Amino acid sequence: MYASECSKIVQKYEFITYKANFALNAISMKAHILQETNWKDTENKQYKVAILPWGATEAHNLHLPYGTDTILAERVAADAAAIANANGADAIVLPSIAYGVNSGQMEVKLCMNINPSTQTALLRDILYVLENHSIDKLLIINAHGGNAFQPIIRELSLEFPDTIMAAINWWVVCKPEEFFDEPGDHAGELETSAMMTVSPELVLPLNQAGNGNEKHFKIEGFRKKWAWTPRRWVYITEDTGVGNPKRASAEKGKVFIDACTEKIAEFILDFSKVKEEKDLYEK
């Protein structure tokens, strides 16, 4: 008798726990993020825009994680999509890609590199899936300066003429110089502030960061950026950073990320309303 009553109490407790966990999962699950949602939610939903966060895996000075670019791309994409979807954008955020073009950093330990041709192949496969499920707009949220999607989009637009592709470098959506004393180019004040906001537990104390001093090109055209060649990282920086992070703060990062996210959310909403390519242009 006693064992039977105990069994009933345990079963009741397990049922209550299950219901509580189910409720918590429903609250925490983000239906606009494919990696977190389920087929029950997606099966009968027609998405207007697919969003692909694209980062890199590379050293970021001494104090930021290798995954900085991917972490920031994921955060901006997720938050912007949530805002846009609240206004009817019907966007879905795809799982991020954490590999970028890092051919100039091959000497830096475990900086991962994939070639533009590999990026093209990845995008081609993703576009095939999107086309198969009638999603005709793809937006790449890029967080790595070495990724250049314009020529890739031009090439793939001939293979997928019914899909409109776009790319945004999230950190240039707002003018960094209006938010930071010295934004920096790589793991400087901008990126450090952003990571202090998004993943502070992954940021080492700033007294452990390098100064991010950059050795500039000698030739004027390269230095003034009207001529271009890839930078070889071992020749331009001793700590893998380009830009001083010492004035970074979580407060600066939050203001900047929020401002960029709002503008990207507006773009996603506008983009979602486009029915065909000619709708992109003034009448």
C-alpha cells in the first residue's frame, strides 16, 4: 500500500515537472531560429526571408575568443529577425557558418580558412534547399572582414535567377566613429565592446589584451586603400589585433549593437515585402 502511494506521488511529481519544463521550453524556444524550432512549427509556415549568419574562426588579439565573428553574427541576426518578425517579416534564421576566408592568417595558430570557391559551393547547396521550399530571398549577415560576398552573389544569381540575394556587413550599418573613440579594424574597441555586451564571460580582462598596434603598408596606394592586396597578418600585428581595445565597454557595445540591429530589422522587413526583383527599384 505504502509503495503504491509513493509510486502515485512520484508519477504526479514527474507529470508536474514535465509540464513545467514544457512551459519553460516554450518560453525559451525561439521559433524564428531554425536551430531551436521544430517541424511542428515550420511544417505549414511559409517563410519570406532566410537569414544566414556568417562569421569566421580566427584569433582576436589576446583577449577575445576565436568565435567572435560568428557569435556577433548570430546575435545580430537573431535579434534583428525577432524585431522584423514582430511586424510580419516571416524570416527564419539559418544555422550560422563559422568558417571564413582567412588566407592571410595561415601562420596564426588555428585560424581556420575556407576559400571563396568553398563559400560559393556552400551557398549553392543552401540556395537549392531554399528554392525547393519556395523561399526566394536570402540575406547574409556577415561579421568577418575577409568574407566578400558580392562576386559570389553575382555568380549564383545566374544559377538561381528567382532568388534575391543580399549581404550586410553588420558593423558598418551605423558609423562606428560616432560610437567609439577608436573603433579599430580587428579586435579593437568596437569588437571588444560588442563582445562585452553579447558574451562577457568569454572576454578576458582588458589588462591582458594587446595594444593592437598595426604596421601599415609603405606604398601610398595600399596605405590609402585605393590599391588593394591581401594583408599578411604576421607582418602587420604582433598580437593578432588591429586597433586598441583599451577604451572598450559593454555600454558602448550595447548602444552600437542595438542601433545596428534596429536598422537591420527595418531592412529585413522591407526586404520581406519584395515580391520580385523589379520591386527593388523606384518606379
